[in-house]
Amino acid sequence: MVNWNDKFAERTAYMKRSTIREILKLTQRPEVISFAGGLPAPELFPLERVQAAARAVLEQRGQQALQYSTTEGCDELRDWVAARLSRGGLTITRDNVLIVSGAQQAIDLVGRVLLDDGDTVVLENPTYLGMLAAWRPYNLHYSVIPTDADGLLVDRLDKVLVRRPKLIYLVPNFQNPQGITLSWERREQLVECLVEYGAVVIEDNPYGELRYSGSHIPSLYEFDASCRGSRSLDGHVIYAGTFSKILAPGLRLGWVAAPTPVIEKLVQAKQGADLQSGTLSQLVAYETCKDGFIEEHIERLRAVYRQRRDLMLAAMEEFFPQEARWSKPEGGLFLMVSLPEFLDASDLLKEAINRQVAFVPGQDFHVEGGYNTFRLNFSNAQPAQIEEGIRRLGRLLKDVVVRQPV
């Protein structure tokens, strides 16, 4: 009998299961109202449009759709992505775009081509736990920068960048888990730092098109090009996007937009990982999104998610104790709650499940601290579930707050 523990690579010691995926197993009972997953609303998936697109692809290009394709991705989809990213005077081409199997693969591939064991990475705290999971096997050192309602505290970057970390990772729009957005002024400051120190940032932007209030802020790659007086994607930013939040996560499609030397290395890494993302999925996504449909669909998503965000925030004002604090996102899918420091959200989750409501404890999003925080998702629950679920959570929070130790 093989002792597999003796066979595993040393790096596997840094791997662990996703907390969110494990919590989702506990919330499968229909009576549990779950705010745990980062799930889009399934009733908003454009089924008829996708069905028509799949039918057209199979009838008109069936042999191509079921065949291997290039690692870079189907040309028409890359052109479509490049055209949508060509904003603010930039001209981005398909040579700057790699189609990947969801933005999570983009993060994984970036780690493969940029990170060596023991490198230093600059992070927001808290940050996206999927990135932490992907890069944990590299045994990295983290330079942690705190955040506030306007995002990363950029004025603290100088002391970090002078030590030449390998890269910066940010979710600047409606960040997972907090829902906060990096302000216009701080984006300008950040890009100035990038240029001064020759630093590199990964701009992970899965939620950027889901804005419900406030004004649009250009992406970091646009600020970077403007700062350098460039019209090309040849600077300090590697940009990751996805179809998961604006179309359907089951397609497992995303993209990386980056300078061409970066794309070349990412292609090499992807060839070793999975050769290519699915040809059929790519062609169906393109057929679904073309001719302006995706813009109409995004407007529909914004209208529904805006209502659910507003309903959750109003219910929290009504039912949560005054000792709780929470973010007020202008878009995205999430907000984060902070509790008095004597409370541990992981312990609280056990009581919440007993009351048939669920959330994600905040500790795993934090490189340090965060025991007294938890994340709520407002996109996946129906309005009646949001109101009832927040009522249940409010009763629980009021019960535990009165237990405060003397």
C-alpha cells in the first residue's frame, strides 16, 4: 500500500481547500439562506441567447468548434476583447490578449511566469482569497497595505516599493471581499509609483462593469498609458477580466491583456497547463456577445443587482446592531461586515448555520487579522431571501454582542 503523503511535492504542504467551497457544501439545504458564494443570479443567465448562439456555431462552424484551436484563443474573440479594452485613446490588438479558462487561471498563470519561491508581493489587506490559494505554493512574502473606503492606502507604497517587490496585486473595482473601489486620485498616485520604481501591478477586474452608483473610473492600464504618453498596452499593468460575472461562469472563460512579451510567456505556461481554453465555449461566447447584446445584458444585470444591494443595505440598517460596521459598495457582488474585536466570525458562522443563514468568515481574505469580519454576497439571493436572511443575521448579532466580556 502506497503512503501517498511521502510522495507529494513539498509545495503541496501550502495548499488547502477553499473555505468558500467547503461552506457551500453546508448550505445546500433549501431552508438555508446563503450569502456565502460569489455567485451571479442564475435566473439572469441569457439562456435563449446562448442556445441560439450554440445552435448557430454548431450549424455553421461545427467542425471548427469541436476541434483543437490555438493556445492564444480564437481570433474573433480576442479581437472582440481587444476592441472593448481599447479605451481612452489606446489601441489594443489581439496580440495583447490571451483567452484563459476563467480569470482564476489568469492569476495562476501569472504566478507561474513571474513568481519565484520566496518573492515579495504587495497586497491589499484583505484581498481575494483565490489569489492567495493560487500563489500559496510559492511560499511568498507579503507586504501588506491596509485599505479604507477609497481603496489601497497608496501613500504607504513608497516604503514598500523601494525594496523592489516582484509585483503588486489589486482588485481596484468593487473589491472582493470588501466591495471598495480605488479612487481616481489614488489610481493616479499608484501609476506614478509604478513608473518611478519600475513596478508591475496585476489589475484583476472581474466586477468592473457592474457599477450601480457613482461615476465610472478608468482602469489602471488606462491611467498607466496616459501617464507614460503611450497609446499601446506596453507599460506596467497586466489586466485580467472574465465572462463569469457578465455572462455565465459555466463557460469558464476569461482573458489576460498585457504587453506582448508577457503574453508570450503566459502562452507557454498555458500550453503546459491545458493547451487551450475550449474552442466551443469561446465561439459560443463570441456569438452570444457580438452585435451589442452584451451591453444590453449588462444593463439588465446592473438593474437587478442594484435593487438587491440597496435592499441588503437597507435591511442591515434596520436589523443589525449599532456595534456592527459595513462597507457600502458602488458595484460588484459583495460587502464586508466588521464586528467588535471580541467576536470571531468563524465561531459565529456555526450559530448562523443553526439559524439557517450563511456568510463567509473574513479571516481567509486577510494576510493578517480579520477574525471579526465576514463577507456577504447580495447578487444570488432573491429579494425576500435577502430581507429574511439579514433579519436572521441581525438577531444573531444582537444576541452575541450582548455577551461581550467584561
